[in-house]
Amino acid sequence: MSAPLDCNDPIAAAGFIRANTRLLAPPLVPEIKLHLAEESVALWQKTEEELDEMNLPPPYWAFAWAGGQALARYLLDNRHVCRGKSVLDLGSGSGLTAIAAFMCGARTVMAAEIDKLALCSLALNTAANGAVVEPVPGDLLDHPPPPVDVLLVGDLFYERALAGRVVTFMDAAKAAGARVLIGDPQRSYFPHGRLTALAEYRVPVTRDLEDQEIKRTAVWSL
């Protein structure tokens, strides 16, 4: 049996991602190419096998989730939102919205992510799009938000505990002067009554991960 995949080895991690994904454009954001999985269950099982771990969370970095697609589309259609600004993409995953912010002319873009494979995916995806994005490893939710002009939050309200921590972080960022933008199809722990809808999209998604092939998704401001 071969040794488990070492996520701290960027060459091995990049090889795993390239072998199990294809460079594809998300349906709502054809301007951007990402290393995406075509079959969610197969990649999930492969990740567990390679890492020699069971009951891992889904490989979020390998899919263009509805909230991220909507938020990226909104930014690209409203480039003034990020142009010349400092931007933080929280829970960046594939880096879709961070790359969109860079393409809009952001002065600086940071992408926060706790998953080591996601950070490798982010590096591959930014390179594929000629984007400059600073990866921020680790859990930022345990700390005060860094000083930025714009905070981006895509699809982070799917677990109760996480959603509560994200809302606290968003409130702190706004109090410090950041504009907070959220892309979300109103998942289970979406903070209803706290946000204002700015735009709505019908986002093509995979039935492997969602309950519909077209997910109604909005971009919101705090």
C-alpha cells in the first residue's frame, strides 16, 4: 500500500488535485477557470483513501458552490465594489470569489482557508487565471478581522456553530469599517432578518451536492 497523501507537501497535493479534477469554467462565471471535480462522491472517497482518514468533510474546494458563483458574478458585474480596495475572502475554498475580486482591480486580495488541500487548490486556480491572491491559512474566526475594505462570505451558513461564528466575525468587520457582502442560497443557518438582498441569480449546480439543478441564490449586504 502506498503512503497516505501528505497535504503539507505542495507537489503531492497539487498532483492529487490535477489528477482528480478538470480545469473548467463555473456556469455563472465563464471568465474564470477552476480545477473542479466532475463527480462529488468519487472525489470524496478518493480523498479519504489518499489521506487514510474516514468521515472527512466534503472536498469543498473542488466545487463551484451556488453562493460563491453568485458573489463572483456580482463582483464582475459591479467592478467598482472591489476596484482599488483591500479584500478578504473568508472560507475561500476554490478561490473563485477571491479571483473575481482580483479581476475587478482590487488593490490587495487575501483568501482565508483552513483546509490544506483547498489552499493548494487556491494556488493552482490563481495561477490558472493570472491572479495575485495572498493565502491566509488557519481559522480567522478566532481573531478580530484584519483591516480590509471589503469582506466576502460565500456559502458559509450550512452548520449552526460555524454560522454563529461567521456572523460574529461579519459584525466585527462591519464595525471596523468593512463592507460585508454575502453570497448564499439561504442555507439552513442563514441569518434571516440581518441582511439586505442586492441581486438574485439562478445558478446551475450539480445534483450530487444540491437538491436542485438550478439554485436560486442571492448576494446580500450586512
